[in-house]
Amino acid sequence: MADIVDEVTRSRMMSGIRGKNTKPEMLIRRLLHRQGFRFRLHVCHLPGKPDIVFPRYHAIIFVHGCFWHGHNCSLFKLPGTHEDFWREKISRNRSNDQKAIEALLRGGRRVCVVWECAIRGQGKDINGVARRIGEWLRSECTFIEERG
């Protein structure tokens, strides 16, 4: 299937997509801050450059976009053009995600992955997601994943 916009327009559109301070990430940060949690953002020296870091709790949160990280949900659909490129890119992203999570866990950190589909769309219990993350931060559990 052909793209509905020309190459220049698509390139401009894709270059506007950012990896930091996304709407899902900002929402999670805001809700956790309201619960009294304090954190650091985008710590470069940690594997995977985590979105949110809680030094006090030795905890990390990654907020993953379902498309960019190849989540098996309704928000992910492999593009019809340049399929080989996208398949390889998303596969590489997933591999890098897994390596980063394993390295963090080996290093004594606790990891939470929040998928975009867990908080995006009508009828989502966003406050419930934030509450579960808060409970996880206070617990001893090493890994959780919030999915839609």
C-alpha cells in the first residue's frame, strides 16, 4: 500500500516525533508527583536512558509507545511501506529494551514498563495505573508491566 503523503512531508512528520516528554510520560509523571513521589528524568548514564528514575526507591520507569516498541496491541500496526525497514527497526528497539531492562535488574534496580495503551483512550483507568505504580514503588517487587 502506498503512503498517502509524499516523502518530504512524511520525513517532516516523522522528525517531529520526540522520545522525551511525550504526553503519556508527562501524564504518568504528573500523577506520581501528586502522590508525593520525587524523581529524576532521562538519566543518560543508566542503560536504556530511563524516562523516570526514583533514586530513593532504586526504581526505573520506562513509558513505551506501542508503535515504536512493537507492543502486541491495537495501537501497533506495522506500516505497509518500507516493511523491511520497520520490521528491523522495531525488532532492534525491542532487543535494546530487553537488554536495558536486564542490565538494570542485574544492577539492583527495579523496573516498571508502562505501555501507551494502558493510559491512552477512553475508559482507561489512568488513576488506577498510577496507584498501582505507587504501590509497586513502595513494595519490594523488582518488575511490573502496565498494559492496556
